[in-house]
Amino acid sequence: MRIENLTTLVNGELKNSPKISMINGFCIDPNSIKVGMAYLALNATIDDALLAIKSGAYAIITDLNLNSKDDEIAIIKVDSVVMAMVRLMRFISAQKELEFVYITRLQSSILECLYLPRSMCLFSCDISKAFMQIIDADEKTQIMSCDEAMIDKLSFSYSSLDDDSLSDLHYDLKDTKSLFFTTILFKDSYYSELKFPNIFIKDLVSIMSFFDRHGVGFRVNSFDDFNHFKAIFIDRFFNIKEFGQSYRAIICESDEELFKLEASSLRAKFSDIFICARVGSSVAFMADFIYNDIKDIKKLDEFKYALVFENYEDVESMLAQSIDEPTLF
């Protein structure tokens, strides 16, 4: 890209009169600069910029007051490096004809557990990583993101995984005895006992349908790291048991909207369930059991499921702590 075109594209001001006229790539890490690249000095120091120059950068895009006596280097001053990156991302996305797809946070969490082909990319919410994803993407790659505001900045139009209604999705949910496993027949493919909560079947099938429409095989990596509606099985003394090896479980959910959906669904199916939340939390109004300290969960009486508005890791850590039993001495 020519320096004058780059300067215009990022809405910058060329602060010197460099002899070089072209750059051949972009980088945001001063330690990874290759000769001929433009360095985008995001959250950078003057030392970072000087390192990029020493490493062979042909241009520095910066909001710093940077002066260089080296007329081989183009110094492009911008008001905001972030906005400069967004302008570049929009330009490159149009050049490569990238296709943007809006997904929900839940769908993003599901996609993180799947094998994605190079033709699909789960867009990072980190601007630095997202920028490099655009730079490295092949032409017509499908960029899937739960950041609708960013998609609006990068594309004139985009689709959604929820464009289809469930009536258009050809699937049959089998054996719903367990909340925490999903067995499904999707078209001619049978998926047995996926370790995935079937309460989210609509979102799973929407993703399967999207893959099918684009000729991509649906392959699960592992749902072990899926952190919604995540169960910790316990015995009656609140000791953690192997997954599925107890009749009772504490179900953890930290997303407010999903917690409300899950609470309504569980109440409709079970009578021996507790909905639990901390005092003053945004969902305390719908709770059966309100507590001040996470350790208070251990005061629950007999139950089958307890849905708690907490992070899984916090609840697991609390349960793993030994209980100090009172003694007579």
C-alpha cells in the first residue's frame, strides 16, 4: 500500500517527508516487525516505536508526539490508533469480501468448543487480535462475532445464525432424561450423548444448520470448557462427585439473561429445585434461596438441582474446601 493512500485511509497526518513510498504489511507488536511493515502503535510508548523503527518498520501510525530524523520512515500521526485500526479493518474486509455473521454470546461459547475450518473465524473481542484476524483472513472468510457494534463499523450488511426459524431446522432431540447431555438426529447424522445441556438445543441446532448450509462438517472438540449451565454433582454432604455420579447437582450460571431462562425452564420441569442468588444481585427477586456468602449454599436442604447465579470456578473452589465439623471437645 502506498504511504499517501495509507495516510488518507487512517485519517492521519504525515509528519515528515519519507523517501519510502510503500509498505508491505501491518504489525501491532514491535517485537514482531519485519522490514517494510507499518507499525500500529496501540497503547505504545516512544520506546516501542523506536524499537519498531530499529527492526525495519517503514511507517509508524501513532497518536504519540514522535519525531524522527530518519527520512526513510513515515511518521503518520492520528487522533486514535484504535480508530485507525478500525478504518483499516473496514477497508481490508471490503477488499477481501469478508462475510460477517452476528452471533449471540451463547453461540460464541458453543463455537469455541467446535472445530472451525479456515473459511470460518470466531472474531476476538480484543481489538489487537481482531485486527490480525482480518489481516490474516482468506478472501470471503465468514467472520462470526457477538460484538454487533464492531460488525456495524466493519460491514454494510451482515447475517445472523438466528435468521432461520426452528421449524426450518431438520432435527430430532432424542432421550431428554438428562439435562446435561444431548442426543440429536440432525438430518442424516446422529450425535449420541454430547456432554452439552439440551436446554440450549435451539442455539446448537442453529449452528449445525449454518455449518450444513456452507458444506462444513459439524465436529465437536470438547464441551468440557462450556461454562453455561455447568453442573457440579455432589453428595448429601456437599462433597464433589464425578460428573453424573449423584442424584443432586449445583448448576452454575453467571450470565443474567441465561440464568432467568434456565430458572424458568427448571421450575416448569421440577418441584425439588432451588433458585439461588446473593442478596442484592440483579436476579435476587426470583430466588428461592438468598444468601450473603457463597458458603451459605451448603445450608440448602434436600434438593435435586440448585441453580446458582455464580461463576463455576468460585462454586467449585468453595465446595472443594474442607468443612470444619463441630466437636464435643
